[in-house]
Amino acid sequence: MTEPKYFPSQSYPAEFWIKRAQWLAEQSVLIEQGGPFGAIITRQGKFIAEANNQVTQNHDPTAHAEIQAIRKACQKLQTHNLSGCEIYTSCEPCPMCLSAIYWAHLDHIYHANSRQIAAKYGFDDQYLYHQVCLPVDEQSIPNQPLSFPDSQQAFRYWQQKLTKIPY
């Protein structure tokens, strides 16, 4: 699926973008690019970027529609901060995508389907929601610290750097 070459610069209502996100999700399945998920990023109702799920096509478990759309929007706008933008998704974001949305500083999330609906179709993220709330030593994947005397050096360099771009 290719990115649209042209959306007029006029602003479109939320209903237009959420239907487009749903269409992307449908196309993702029909052309066998990935799961039934689509996402669009706009600013003041104007198109910035869109993507569909490409997990199976790219052999990349992080290639969710929201992540792909965030990457495209950041490249297009040449920034890592999408403040002032909104995201429209065909489904309530999973924990990974929700985290990425917060890291990108998007202002608003609109979604067509809930996580409960997704679970009915085999996309159940409840286990992940549970795991991220557990203390590290109670999570199902062992997570063991291996610090060493200079393990904080990169943080010290960052703290001292005068030209750093905060995020």
C-alpha cells in the first residue's frame, strides 16, 4: 500500500480520518501486509502520515500501524515531538503503541474499536497490560540488572552535553 500522493490542504473532520484508518486496516488484511490495523496522524485536521500493520510482511513485531505512522510523521516533519498532532487508529492502541504515542507527545487518540473487541478476534493484549504493571522481579520474562562501575557513563555524558536535544 502506498502513501496517498495528495490530500487537499483543507481540514477534515474526525469521522473522515477514523474511517480512513479503518479502511487502512481492511486493506492491510486484503492485500496481506499484516494484521487488521491502520493509523493516521493529522495536525489540525490535515493529513501528516498514515500506515497499516506490517508485522508479518516485515517480520517485525514492532511494525504496528501506530508505530509505522509515528515514524513516517516524524520523518516528514523532521522532529521527534509530534505535539499538536492527533492519531486516529482502527483499534485502541496496545501497550507498546500507547507508550510510543506518549513518547511522541501526540495530543489526542481516536480509536474505532476497543481492546475488548480486538480480543474477540484473537488480538488479546490483556497479558501485556498486566505484565507492565508488575514489579520487575514479578514479570514473566526474567529481568536481571547487571550493572558495573562505569554503567552510568553514558548518562553522565548526556547530562554534561551542552548541545543535547531533550525529549
